[in-house]
Amino acid sequence: MLINALTAQGLPLAPDSREGEAMADGQAMNSAMHLDQRTLLEEMFGVALVAVSAEMCLPNTLPPPPSGRQLILGVGKAAAAMVKVAMQYAKPDAEAIILTRYGHGLPAAELPENVTQYEAGHPLPDAHGIQATAAVLEQVRQLGEGDQLLALVSGGGSALLTLPAENVALDDKQYITRELLHSGASISQINCVRKHLSQVKGGRLAIAAHPAQVVTLAFSDIPGDNAALIASGPTVPDRTRLDDARRVLEATGVKVPAPVSAALLDPANAAPDPAAAEFRSSITRVVARSHNALKVAGSLAHANGYRAVYLGDDLEGDASELGVIHAALALHHARKGGRWALLSGGETTVRVNNSAGRGGRNGEYLLSLAIALNGAASISAIACDTDGIDGTQDNAGAVIDPTTLQRARAAGLSPLDLLQNNQSYDLFEALGDLVITGPTRTNVNDFRAILVDAPLPN
């Protein structure tokens, strides 16, 4: 359970720091508020979520309303919260559309009457997503001179806003998405392919809105915060090419259905020219990112006597491998002595060995981290997806501590076997160490924190 998340709003931000320049000295860290590691980790995740909420990030970034019609479109896991905030500042006659994942919408009573809300499949697209996208496209095409499309875009939009290219069936899109996810491909690789199999991604929605002004405000779940990759950039021009998409499929070894192969050879599916006139009046801003979440969490750690070390907000690669690397860093800081908070964000990948396994990239990272730490004293960690869903289960992530392996083995579980079989959820569920938030209605990707509390060397 997350505790006192709203305390984030009053926290001073800690300065940027790396290992060699990690915050002031110990005397500046004295605080009457010293929490145990598990509670502090959950508090850090809680304040991180507040820092990247729509309520915190949108009001000061919204554009002036247009002279004509205003259509607000929210797409992704943060869509409902983003639209709710934007409508508070919109024209009285503004209309809005929400397209979000099942269970991530808001009750109708919390939304104005002129908001239409759709829910659809994620991470695999489904028929509801296609129907909703067709409705979105119809509304967008009705915009004209003096009108405005305010696109509120967040992670998850690639699967939700889906309208396959001509002659590509939904089954083909589902298959390609599933195989790429299981292959361990990065999100940029997956989105490169999806953009070239779509009638709305890669800036095509902005083309449809022309000559209306298009303003895009994005919550970034992409390492590097490239707006063209967030939700596959429906309103942002794309610079990848058809042959880039073909190379991704070749590199990952995905067997390509004939309609997909044909689509990726068809010049009609090339991305719109970034220099096209339709993009010239577009405005794009990333308004929430992993960096924001990590900084406020680091401030809370600092207030509790830990030195914050930022390992990067754009880490990618295999989740299990990153767990091993971070265990080595944690042990290094333990040997130095003192209290350290190692923070990182980004999006790792999982190579699926067991399609029936339960667990996501944060669970795999934590289980790998715990195995590599091997019960090292006074080291605890949390890893969670900021959207509240790690993989396909009901948890945001989990927590580990020095007793994790011992408790698992006492329960008759083999941590290594469960890791190799993509069953991290089963282990953390048995131990009662899952972090369950429900839909957070934000999404800036993974949040990871390791706390080290070791005696100083003599």
C-alpha cells in the first residue's frame, strides 16, 4: 500500500548527482523522518506517481483555446486523467474523446457530458480499438481552419489507437505485436514496425486534422523522451522508413505473414514527409517524463538520510541482465558504507521462454537482482511500472529485501527456476511482496529504487 503520496507536492527537488557528486554531506541529511526501507520505497514510488500525474503536469502546459472548434483527444493509459484536467481549462463547447485501456477509464459521473470514452485492448490491439480509432478519425477529419486538435498522448496508445494499413488484418497486427513483444525487441523497434502498418500512426493523424492546428502534449514512456515514439507518434512526423521496419523483423527473427510483408514493401505505407506543410503549425511538447518521477523520489530519500545516485532515466536492455548489473552497483556502495538510494528509469525487455508464465519486466528485474544480491544485508529495492501494470497481471511491480530468497526457499520455491520460466509474479505473490496500485492513469515507464544502508568502514 502506498503511503502519503501527496507529500510529493511539498518536497524540494534534490540537485542532479552522479556517484561522485551525490548530494551534500551526511550532516545535511539529518531528518526526524526516518522510515524503514520497505515503507520508504513505497513512499518514494507514491510521490513519484504524484509528480507525473495529469493534475501536476498539465495545467501550466495547455495551449490557449482556438477561435474555432476545439477537439481534445486523449490516447493511452493516462488518457482519462489528462482529458479530465484539460477539460477544466477548455472552451465551454469543447468536445473530447478518451481512448484508453480496459479498466483505465473514469466513471461517467467524473467527466463532462461532451466527453466520449472508449476502452480497448492492450498490449494487443483488438476490434474495439479499431472501432474507436475509426470514430476518432471521422471526428478529426471534420476539423478545419481555425480549429484545434489537442492531442494528449501517453504510453499504450500504439495498441489502442489502431487502424491497420490496407490489406493488413487485425489478426496480422496482433500476431506481429505479440511476436515482437516476446522476442525482446525494444519499444523503439516495435513502434517502428507498427508505424508502417497503420493508417493513423507516424504523424498520419495530424495529416488528417489539417488545416486545423495540432497541439500534442505527451507523457513519455520512451527512453530518451522522443515524442515521435510515444504511442507511435500519431500526430508527430516519423523519420524511420519501410526498410527500417523490415530490418527490425529480420533482426528479431519474427516470421512475417504475407500481407505484412507486402505492406512493408508498399510505398503507400511510407511515413509522411516530416517537412510536409501539414506539420508546419504543429506544436509538440513532452510534459511528463521519468526524470520528474526520479527527482522527487530522490528528494524523499534525501530527507530520510540517503544520498541519491541517479543511474539514468532511459535504461534499456534485458531486465534480468540489468538486475545483475544493479546488484553489483548496490554491493559496491555497501562496501563503501553509508546510506545510498540508487534510482533509475527506462524500459527493459523480457525474452519470453514460457508463454504461460506470469510476470513483467519489473518482476524479472527484481528477482534477478535478489538472486545476485544473495541476501546481502540492508539492501532493499522496488521496481514498478508507473501505469500500475507490470506485464499482464494486476500488479505494478514488487519489493525485495534481504530475506526474499530465504523466504522463497522456505516456501518451497526455486527463485532461479521461476526466473528462467518467466514466473516472477508467482514468487512475489507467494511472499506477499507485490505492489498493487490499480490503474494510476499516468505512464512514464519504469521506476526502480535500491536502498543501501551499510556501516562505514573503520
